[in-house]
Amino acid sequence: MGAGVEVSSGVPEWSFDMPDRRFHDLPIDFPDRRSQHLSSAVGRVIGHTATGVVLPFSSAERMPDLVDFEVCGHHEFTELTSPSLTREAWKIHADNYFGAKFVTADALDENGYLKPDIDTSRGPNATYRLAFNKETTAGAATMRKYNLSPGQDYTDLPTMKLCRNLTDEGLAILKNVPNPEAQLKEIAALARTSADPTPLYEVIRRFIDGALGKEEVWFFCIVTDTYDKLTKRLGRKNFTVIGEDVRFEGDSRISPTTALRPTLFYPDRFHDGLLESYEDALAVGDNTKPLQDSLVFYTNGLSVEEIAKRPRVYRALEDLKAKRTRSA
């Protein structure tokens, strides 16, 4: 049950709005001291085949901040390296689920954590992230990545046993991941404490950034209402549904109205998928503001080398910057 489940159906306990510092209210010009060097460096890579081109910056150098969301502290840990932070993450997870009326009090143990048979993505294979707002100290968010052990495959992912009637295409993808131990991951227990969404977006961004270049395939089940909200924010192109929605029949601890949707997500394709989703929305006249905000936010902090691998994304950011300059 710890598989990326956020909120129950019809419960307005937290929204997926971006922080109050909106894209159109903020300057997105590159800092003067670096703009010329950055544009020329990335431009040279984009102008070539991007193969074998060495940038004049280290791989650790960050893109200049298009929007300053650097207000979050962040921890990455396991249950072994930080038992105290693990307990904090469990508490955030349980409080969020209970507050959302996704689970009843019977789902909680004597410490207020979700019982292990509901929160199954625990143990030595789980990597935790926790982000918090350094300015307000009021908000925090957590998320996990469950890693397979040597010799395991997709059937050993904690939430897989809940899934029924997966598509043939979805099963083929899961079965044919070349190196499941290194590449196939379950994303779980996305939860947050307050109305401040900043830590939530930061913890998602940290996990995505940490997976770039590793050819990871993420599997998770997500509440259907939350799936709709996330696709509006992170781009429908980035989510591949691979099975029928799952309901918890016969378990009185879980809301009967809640359904989980088996989904795949590819971190290495995320930024391009986000751009494609933005372009699709633009083409049909849908509201592009959430996707535009996300395009800026989730590229914020990428190294020059990483953004150079995504020339269409880079050009889109340049276009957004130019539009902002013209409207100023």
C-alpha cells in the first residue's frame, strides 16, 4: 500500500498548485554574469550532434535559477542510516493518508504509523527522501524508491501483488527491463504535511534528477483522482497506464471509493514528455499554465550538460524567457 498513493477520491486536503511565486510574476532572465557563457556553451552542443562535445563547465555546475525555489532543505536516507528520519517519514505518510480519509484509524499502529501490511514499501531496499521548507518550517514532504535485490524481478515489487489484469504491453515492459536490480524501481508513499506544496515538488524533483542517465523504469500505483492532478502538472505524456484500476474489496481499513492506477514513468524522458504535453495543450487551447510552470521548475538546477541533452527543452525555455522579456 505504500505505492505512490496520495489522496482519496473527492477529498480536497491538498492541491497540486505550484507555490505562490508564479512563473508570470517572476523574472526568468539568466543572471547577467553567466547568460552569455551559458547560451554559447549550450548552443554549441545543440548546434552539433551533441556527441563527444565537451562543455567548458563541470558536470556539477547548475543551470542558473530560472525561478528561485531554493527554499527547501532535503535529506536522503535509509531505515538503517537514519531511524529517526524514517519514523518522521512514516508519521507524515500516516497523517496524510488518515487526514485524507484514505484509511481509517484501524489502519494505524500504536505509534500512529500505517501498519506494515498496508505500508509495504519498507525495509532495507527502500530509499527515502524528505524535503522541508526552510523559511516557514511548516511544510514537509516525503517519498520513497523501492529497489530490487539481486535475482529479483518485477513480481517482487511490493505493490505488484495488488495489480490484476495488467496489459500485455505493460507486462512486456516489466519483464524486459535489462537490469531490474539497477533499473526497475517502485515509487511509493508520496505524502506531505501542510498546505505548502513547495516540499512536495522539491522531493519529486530530487528523485527525478537523481535518476537521470540511469535508464530507470518507475512503477507505481496512484489514486485515480491524484493521477488526474499529476498528469495536469507533470504531463500526460509521462504516465503510461498498464492495467485496470485496483480497488480494496473486503478491507474495511481502506476507503471503498479509492482506486489505484498501475502506471509506469520514465525519468530520462520526463523533461521531453513535459514539453510534449505542454505543446499538446497549447495546440488544442487547453490551460498551459500548470505545465509551463512545471517546465521551468523541473529544469531548474539541471547541469549545463543535462540541459544540452534536451535541445528542444532548452529552446522552449529560451522562448519562454523571450516572451517574458517582451511582456515586461
